[in-house]
Amino acid sequence: MQFQELNLSQDILSAVEELGFTEMTEIQEKSIPLMLQGRDIVGRSNTGTGKTAAFGLPAVESITEQDRNTVAVLILCPTRELAMQAYEEIRKFAKYKHIVKPCAVYGGASMEKQIFQLKRGANIVIGTPGRVMDHMRRRTLKLQNLRCVILDEADEMLNMGFREDIETILSEVPEERQTVLFSATMPPEIMAITENFQRDPVHIKIKSAQKTVDLIEQYYFEVAMGRKTDALRLLLTAYNPSSSMVFCNTRAMVDQLTEELQKHGFRAAGLHGDMKQAQRTQVMNSFKNKATDILVATDVAARGIDVSGIDAVFNYDLPQDNEYYIHRIGRTGRAGRTGTAYTLISGRRQHYELRDIAKYINAEITELPLPDREGIIAARKETAVKDIAAMEAVHSAYEVIDRLAAMGIDPREAAARLVSKTLQADIEAIPEFEKPRPLRSRKGSAASTVKVDINIGRNRRIAPNFILGALVDATGMSGKDFGKIDIFDEHTTVEIPASETDYILESTNPMKINGQQVTVKLWDGTKPKNERSGRPGKTGKPEFDRRKKAYGDRKRSKVFADYIPDRKNRAGKKKKY
Ligand code: ADP
Ligand code: MG
């Protein structure tokens, strides 16, 4: 459906057209008509789906003569950047509707300027909950005529500790009002807000995280422990993206990595919540106008940031939450363009975490080898050939060459020295890098497995799926990683990949199976002293005969069969998540 088919006034439709919007996104199509009717809405939708227009257009449409000098719409956003962004977009929607006066209020900026703007007759206020509360307390923001409250990225506002502020605001604004809430996730706290502050809301759910993610090519690299910074430099050098974002999990890491990149001549800047507002704005502006090529950021600082033309997203740290992965990679491939996301992983745990992410988003994340130094050098030479072929010389250059020739340095040698000078700088910029050791043996033969012994057996009424469940839980590995499970009277042995031995022993001690604390050790082939027979499934107490049949022989057990990895298949498959 097109915007033109909506019942919006002409001045707004013109502004929308100027922005290049023709077709509505799904969330827009579903929520704009309802908002225009004044209904309360709970919209569940991921980043990049066009929520700002979904609530911004009806908000702008709703402003009439009678809203001159009184605040009619309040929009709450989790961060200053998001508030600024929503403010800018709403200003564009209102380009031809002069009666609309939007105003942004957020922390870390001058109170006086905001008060001045509010006094000039703002009728749509966009702000962070903390600063909005501040203005309400000082009575510089009066909401007695408010008709509509919009909570944008409500889950993130709760994550940032704004729950009380939001509840206070919602309980202090007029009861006769429209309340619209957007959130990527629906934790119980959001349901509580919905229950207490919304009236018969319409639930809208957009399942299209996929839509944006589908356009993004996703790759990962295995990097040796402690070498991620080198690997990132290598990737930035090799791919040379004109604009990219790098995500870290902590502020300290953002600072450290930014400094490291700058030290190596990259035009990088960091963005995180500890920075002053003026500094953050400056960083964002320099990234938007391409004075900075690389923005290193934390999730919260970068949430929802909408900068076009980002070629690549690098996950330096794995995101702590699957949803964050979607948010992060959604920074590239905006508005139907393609983009690339690269994730760096070190160690087994991250390996498994990434596999979980791939499962969660139901997309392929393909392994790539780190580009090697030789490959990059070859590419640099190629560039030099092209560059020089396209150059022209100034006349005085010949004079220099002639003088060199007179000294016995022939022109070929002179040219080579000049080329070396530029090529050398390029080559020196390529970090030294040793290939990380692969994480697991790819031989895939029976020789690469060992057995661990768990001190719980048939006498405690356990089944293979209990054991497997506990192992998967403790290690984050997949059921497929474990081989044959033999349950004896008093103990159980499980085949594991030999390369994972240390990791498995470390992460399974302690571990509980079916509520019972167990010990996991490497199996030395000895039986506990009370064991009546070494053969699984042949002994056991009579009352377990039925079960014994079910899983004593793995060929006859369906559950069991699922747990036995098909090694031939696995070895032959290209590794993809
Ligand atoms: P969200 O808040 O859901 O993350 P935004 O409102 O920031 O998404 O929109 C993401 C981008 O898509 C913005 O650059 C916006 O201008 C653009 N956009 C939104 N709606 C449309 C549309 N119908 N057609 C084209 N582009 C759109
Ligand atoms: Mg948004």
C-alpha cells in the first residue's frame, strides 16, 4: 500500500514524497490507520522497519490550530541519539505544515535552550524519560493538554532503567489520551505497562527482522585468542570499507580499540555512553559526513542509529543478546541495500554462541579464512599498476630522472625506488598475522573421539536424553557434538570430540543431571567396584527392562539415533551456521 492512499493531508504527503517514500513498510501500513483513529497500539517490530514514520506521520497529522502553544504529543525514546533522530525525521514530515513545532529534550544538553524552545510553543515533544521528568518537575513542560504518548523502543528504555520515570510520566498525563508503544521484545515489564496504562490496545506484530537481515551477507572468522585487534586491522586493510561500524561490549573496549586503530592510521572514532553529549554529537556528525570511516561503538550508544551507506559491520565482541546481533548487523543493508556483517570469534564458547545466534535468526553465517598477507600485497600491487598507468608526469620530473641517469642510476631503477616508497607504506600497514589454529579437528574419524565417565547410571533412573541435555546445557555445544552414550548400572560413558576434552571437563564440573550433582572425568576404562557387568543394556534391575530395550541398543533407539553424529556427512559439509 502506498502513502498516497492514506487519509493524510496534502502537506504531509508532499513531505513524504520528497523523502522518497512511496510504499509503506508493514508496520506503517498496520499502525498508521489505527493511530489516525485514535486507537492504543502495542507494536512489536525490530529496528529498521520504519517505526518513526509509523508513529511520526499520524502525530504530525493530528496537530491542529488548537494545539498552538500546548504540547499535544509526547514521544519517549531511550537515548539522546534516538531522540535527536526522531526529532529530525518529524521535522521533515512537518516541512509544509508550519503549525507543527517539534522540540527535542534530552540529558547532557543545555536546559536553558530546551526551556526556550518549549516556551516558543512546542506541540510535539520528543525526549528521553529522565529529561522529560526534569522538565515536568520544573514545570517547564506542561502536559495537561496532552492527547498522545508514544513509547519508542520501550524494551530498551526499561533496560536502561527508565521504568519508574515512564510510569510516573504515564500516571501524571491526562487519562483521556492515546498510548502507543513500540518494542522489539515483550518482556513481562512491558506487558505490565500495557496492562496499567493502555486502553484496549491493538497488538501488531511484524515478524520481518528477516526482511532486513536477508539482504546482509554474514561471515565469521576464527581468530586465535588475544588476536582480534590484529585480525580486525587485517580485515579493514583487506576489505577497505569506506564506512563501517565495529561493535564492542564494553566502554573500555571501545576506547582501547579506537585508540589502537587510530595509532595504526585508521580514521576511527569511538561512541559510548560515558562520553559527553557534545562529543557524541561531534562523533556522529563526523561519521555521517564521512570524515570518520570507522565508528567503534557499544550496543546502547549505537542503538537505532540510522546512517546510510555503511558497507560493513564488524562484531569485534559477540553480542550478549541474540536480538543485539540483529540490531548490529541492521546498521548495514538499510532501506533495501545490501551489506556485509563480519563476526570475529575466539575460543570454543564463542563458537557455540555464534551457532546459537545463527539458529535464532535462522540465517547462514559462513566461515571465511582470514585474508592472508600475500593476497593483500598482490592487491596493492594491482592498485599501484592501475594508479601509475593513469598518472601524468610534470616536465621537471624528467629533468630529475636525467640527472639521476647522469649519476649512473638508470630510469628503471629510479622508477622502482619511487614505486617502493608508496608500496612500502601500504605493505607496512598490513599487520603481521599468524594463522590461528583451527578450533577443532576436522578429521572427523573415530580416532578423534575420547570418552568421559559420569558417575551416574541406570540405578538412578536416568535416560540418555537427561545426560545429553545436561551436557548441552553446561557446554553450549550441540547434541550432535556428542557421540555414543552408554549407560551402565552405576555410571555412564559418553563419547566426545577429543579436541574438546579440556573444555568439556572444565565446563561440566560441577554439573547436575536430573537434580543430582555428578562428576565428569576422562574415562580410563575401569568400572566402579559394584558394577556387575561392563556391557551396557545387558544387566540392570528387572524393573528397567523396558527402558533397557529402548536405549540399551542404539540402533533400535530413535532418540538415540538423533544423538549420533553422522560423521561422514559432517566431514563432507562446508562449515556454515
Ligand atoms: P526503526 O525506527 O524501525 O528502526 P526508522 O524509522 O529509523 O526505523 O527507519 C529506517 C530507515 O528507513 C530510515 O532511513 C527511514 O527514513 C527509512 N524509511 C522508513 N519508512 C520508509 C518507507 N516507507 N520507504 C522508504 N524508506 C523508509
Ligand atoms: Mg526507531
